[in-house]
Amino acid sequence: MTTFDLAPGLVTTRDANAATYGCGKFQGIEPADEAGLVFVYSDPSAGAEYGYTFDGRADDDEFGPLYLYTGAGATGDQKPSGRNSSLLRHVEKGRELHLFVAHGTVPDGEAMQQRYIGQMVVDPIKPYDVRRGPGKDGAMRDVLVFRLRPAEGTTPAWTDADWLPAAATSEYEVTAPAVEVPKPVAVPQQTGATVKDTEQHSTAETTADITVGQRKVLRREGELVTAFVAHLTAAGHKTHSFQITVAGEPGALTPDVYDATDHVLYEAKGLTTRANVRMAIGQLLDYRRHIPGREALRIAVLLPTAPTPDVQQLLAEEKIGLVYQNEQGFAGWPVH
């Protein structure tokens, strides 16, 4: 494998990378097959031209730092194929993933400079979110927003300019339910890359250890949502979800499942514990504030098994429905 000899924070160009590693220089996702690398070029201003801003560093979650990157495809629904597949499958193909962010133009020229952030890995639990945004033709379509994390041992060259911008207005879009269940993958170690440290980016920061147990829990949550959507569909119900943006805040809120036939919003959890149920309650109350017809909207927690009697009582007192999976299907459904 070719040695990657760039320091996080170093400013370079697509031309320089293409000349050194044999990749293309015009697309956002550029595989360098012979070098065993995939280059990702993020340019938040490009999405802003179309009316959305999905690229940028998101708030850290329980697994550590996170950078969001909009996939390839200027018009129509984006698919996890083609160049997006190069990004999605980089681990199983044994390719390192390296992230660059647009950094102004070359002095006295028009070429865009690229600031190297560091080696990344597509989130092994949830590789991407599906968002709604306008294409180059102005038509709304599904957009794949990949979730990138620093590879083990990497100190990313973040700057304040890399944070996701705040939404200008509060609004919502109808989306498909979050039913994708990705295969668990291993987070690769940085074995083939020689990446130099720089003094100005010496803060210790690496991706969290996403354990196999945690992957199984979130995979179980995805499988639970998939089964429940199939159950609702078989009963003749129409389902979707929402993409909720809040003025002054970056990113979007994304509930798990909305049953449009019964006007019920569900939040799923992969573990039936008090902590998980309490989290679901908070999420549902927050979501409900932003959804049309909220006065008549019912909310419910979706679980893989029945919680303890006291947790069931908590939900009943708060007038929040409880649906859980059992051998017969889903107990507690339909929600009354």
C-alpha cells in the first residue's frame, strides 16, 4: 500500500493528490485503487448552493467525534452504489479513507485548496442517514449523509469553520422510516498510513471504541423498526418519518417511525431498560413539538420486550403508548 505522507491540517490540492496517488480530481469521492485509498472532498458551500447544508462536524455522540458528508449524485435519489459504494465498502475492500475540506482557492488562481482533516472510517453501526434535500435541478430527493469517524490513532485537524452551520428556519420534510440495518464491521487500525502530527493539532482525540455489544444493540433496534414497519404495512397502514430542522441549531431531528394512518409517532430502543425508555420519552416529547397536528398526535415507545411493571406504569401515567415485540407479533398495538 502506498504510504500516505500528509499531516492533518496541511493544505494541498486535488491535482497534487491525483499526481501522487493516481486518483481522479473532479468528484467528491475519488478512489485511488492501486494505492488502496479513498479520498473524500467535502465542500459545504456546494450543498448550500442547492439549499441544504449537511456537510460538517456534528456534535460528539456517545461514540465520539463525528463528521457528516453528503454522498455522490447531483439529481434524483442518491443510492448506496457507484462512488457511494466506494465510501460505504471501504473497510471490506481494505481501503483507507482520507477526508479533505475545501479551503479557499490557490493564491492568484481559481483551483480550490484542500485542507487535510485526517484518516476516517465510515461509522460501523450506522453508515449513513437518509435526508431530504433539493438536487441540482431543484427537485426534492433522498440524500445519503455519511457518518464519518476518526480512525483509531488519528488526531483530526478540526477547526471552528468545520462545524455544521445552524439552520436558518424551522421546517420539516417527510422521509422514509429509518429501517436500514447495516452489517456490523470492524473499525480498521491505521496500519498503512504514515500521518505526521503537527503541533497546532496536538489535542488528544480519537474515535471511541464502538464495541461489538453496542453494535448488536443498535442493530437490534434497526431490526425491530424493520419488523414493525412490515407489521404496519401488512395491516394496510402508511408509514414514513420526518426530517425536522430547528432554526439556530445544526443538523436535524429524525424520529424512527410515524404511522400516518393512526397518527402515532414511535421511538424505538434496542434495550428494554429504564434509561433507554426515559431517553425515548424525552425524544418523543421533543419531536411532538415540531410535527403538524401535534394536538391530536399520539406517541409511543417501541421495545424488543416488555419493560418492568414500574416502567410500564411510568409510560401509562405520562399517556405514552407502549408497544413491544412478542411471539405473536407486537403487544400493545394498535395504540389507544
